[in-house]
Amino acid sequence: MQYIELHGAKVPVIGLGTWDLRGDEGYRAVLSALSLGYRHIDTAEFYDNEREVGRAIRDSGVPREDIFLTTKVWYTHLHFQDLVHSCEESLRKLGTDYVDLYLIHWPSEAVPLEESLRAMEKLHKEGKVRFIGVSNFDVALLEKARTLTTLPILTDQVEYHPYLSQKPLLEYCQKHRIILTAYSPLARGRLFGDPLLQDIARKYGKTVSQVVLRWLVEQDMVVAIPKAKDVKHQQENLEIFDFSLTQEEHEAIARLDRGEKVASRL
């Protein structure tokens, strides 16, 4: 595994996304991922699976301090006291005293960003949150967040894959040393039939998924959190560190951008 070390955090560049993995399926997915060597788990209060994620972490036998655990507060809970309560509820469900990273899941025009960030600063001061960040923020909102808190914004988690360029945001993150965490990095399977990606995959004896994940994490300050519920795909997502793409391949994959989003706020 490779890591990005920033502000005292050590973030594995490949993590397990758990969106839509609930109940026993979610529990088994996290448990198998940890057994394979994953040490970065991403969840959210909105996913309704924090109990299962926490139980899998405990049952895995992996020391809590070896796992980089992220959860998120939903956009309807961004008032100061609501956010504090949501975090404490997440901790209770996860069965842990702290999360490594706590994110504002989506921005809200109804609540001043400063109020939400003050709540996150309180949680950080109390040791309940090691690092803070945001999700689905554009450059302007990310810049605003940076000016409203003395804490570093560790990451902006956004949809990012070859069919959806995040070039302006990525350049901003690289300039200001903020991790861009790519969710839906495989575009929920829409990339698998792409001829260019298939050609590159054949060249390296890899799958399209592996080529795309490699393309992402070879970029400065990029982490990817693909969802994978079965052992085969989880293992496949980890086996991306034994090859490298050429600069020409990087540029060709970037040109696949078609502004295609696969995720939306529900």
C-alpha cells in the first residue's frame, strides 16, 4: 500500500467505499477488506451502515489505530449542535472514541459554513475527530472553508473518474496540499467497456478497474475509495502497485472526459 502523509495524517491511497453496503453485506465487505490489508474505510451517517462498519472493525482484530476511518455528517445536520450530536451518534454506532476524518457530506445554503466548521473544531479539540474535511465542494467553497477555520482541510471528497474531469479542483488541491478523494472512481461500471481503457489493460495484463485506479493514484494528492463488496474485486483493487502508466497514457485517459456524473445528492 502507498500513503499520502499530510498534516500528521497517513492516508492509504486506496480505501474501501461503503455506500449502499448495509446489513450483513456491509459487515462482510468491511471484514473481508480488512483481512486483505485495507486500512482505509469510508462510511457516512447517511449510508446507514456505521454499526456494521464498527462491528467489522472490532471483529477484524486489526488495531483501531491502524485503520484510517472516515465518516460524514449529512447536509441537514450542519447547525452547530446538530453537527456535534450527529458526530457523537456516529461514534456511538461505530463503537469508537474517535474518527480519523470527519467530513461535511454536502454543502448547504441553509447553514453558514462558519457555524459548521466551529462545531468541527470543537469535536477536534475534544479528540473525537482527528482531521476535518469536506465533500462535494467546488473550488470557491473549498477556498471559503480554508479561510473559516484554523484547522487544515485534509480532503475534499468528490466524484472523480476518467469520464468526469476535476482538473480545476485538483489543481487547487495540489497547490494548497489538500487531498482529493475520488468516490465512484470506476463510474459505477460505465468505464469497463471503454476501448482505450481495455487496450491499456491488455498491455499490462490488468483489468480496466486496475488501470483506472492506477491512473487516479499516480496523480499527486489523489486517493480513491472504490466500493467493492466481494473478495475478488477487493483484492483486484489492491493489486495496482506493480505497474505504472506512461505520461502519454495518462493524457489519453484524461481526454476521455465527457462531463458524465454518476452520483447525485439523494
